[in-house]
Amino acid sequence: MGFEVSLYVVGDVHGCLDQLQMLMEKINYSSSDQIVFLGDYVGRGPNSLGVLQYLRKLENAVCILGNHDLHLLYDYYVRSEKSRVNSDFLPIFSHPDVSEIMQWVRCLPLTHMARGAFFVHAGLYPGWTAIEAQHLGEEASSLLKGLKFEQYLSQMYGNLPNRWDSQLAGVERFRFVLNVFTRMRYLNGDGLLDFSESQAPINVKDKVPWYEKITNAPVIYFGHWASLEGQVHTDLLHSMDGGCVWGGSLMAMDIESGKRFEVKNA
Ligand SMILES: [Mn+2]
């Protein structure tokens, strides 16, 4: 047993290029290793452009889409009021390579599977197998890459539908899949997606974290939920968002050994 090649997973970077570079040095990443990033490369932190440029050049890296990366796509391709564009994105939009950079972001996957594990920004919907989820992610990705991508992006925002139905179609199906993979934290008492809360579960009474409803899944690595402080680790579940941009840390894990690495944002 054992893999010759190390596979690392890294949580939410949010423009923290310095911590990203320090983390890569800390894990001693080499071109024979592999690495999966769990999304949210941009927004909030000091250097969104630098993070995207760094990741585009990195060998053997899989970069999954997060909700802030979708905000970036929306602001570039759809938003008509330029005054409302997130100012963190302006250095990207004025860079000479902007169209290549944005094309790269648009083609990133929503989910990834490797070595029997499932990687996603926010979570896996209870009731979906990892294989089903992977197919739904590929379906939504193909719309983001397709000819009508601006039409889909323009209608991606919203909290409904909040219950899965395999008969969902078109933009409703697209929105639900995107919401699960990039925004989900809680389900309410009726099992519906509930986006009204981002605090840690200890402070929340009437909702259940999505991962407590998972019954039959592979090991899941996820980011997005900074208030978990990267502290949820079980045999089957690893929260990797250490809240770097909020003064926490950027976290990585070697998935074979389970060894964790972090760089504090002091
Ligand atoms: Mn996020």
C-alpha cells in the first residue's frame, strides 16, 4: 500500500498570497506531488490577482471553484454596474491577461475525486452519493464552459430551490447544484438548505450542519466554513478552512499520512 506521490489538500486562500507561498514551502511541494485547492482564491484578502497567477502556474494542481470565485465570474462577465464590482477584483480586471485568467477560472471544476476521497468547497448534499455529486458537478461545469454561460451566471444567485428533486432542470438545477457545492452549511429542521446562518454549530440551535446528515460517503475534504476554524476532523470528514483571511491560518493536509500543516496569518 501507499502512494509514491503525495497528495495535499489546501483550504480557502482568499487572496493571501504570502501565506500560500509560505505554506507551499512548509509542505516542500515539488513537481512530483499533487495538490487540490478547495476554492475561494479571491476576495477579502490582499492579493487576489497574485493568488490566481500563482495557482495557474502550479504543476499537478486541481483548483475547485468556491462561491467567491463565482462572484469573480459574475462581476467580470455579467455585472453591468461597474461601480458595484468588488474592488478586490479590479487588479485582475485591469491585467493584460485578464481574458485568459477568467477563462481559466470559468473552466475550473466544482468537485474532485481522488484516491477514493471527495473534494468540494462547501459540501456534499446528504442523499447524493459522491459519484452522483461528481456527475452533477460536471454537468454544472459544462454549463459554465458552454455557449450560454453568461445566461446561467446571470441567474445563479438565490436561495431557491432549497430541496433537491432529480426532475429539477435548467437554471434551477444549476443554482441548486452550485449552492450545495459552494455555499451550503446548514439544513433546517425540514431538511431544506438554509443559508441564514454561518456561525459554528455550537451557537446554532435549530439547524443541522450538512455533514451530520451524511450517511454513506467517502472521506470528504471541504473548506468554506471559517467559523469551524478547521477543527472538524473525523475518519470521514475534514474541514480545511482555517480562516486565514480573518486572522486564522491557511491549512494543508497530506491526505495519506493525515499530517496537517498551517501558516498563521499573524
Ligand atoms: Mn466560500
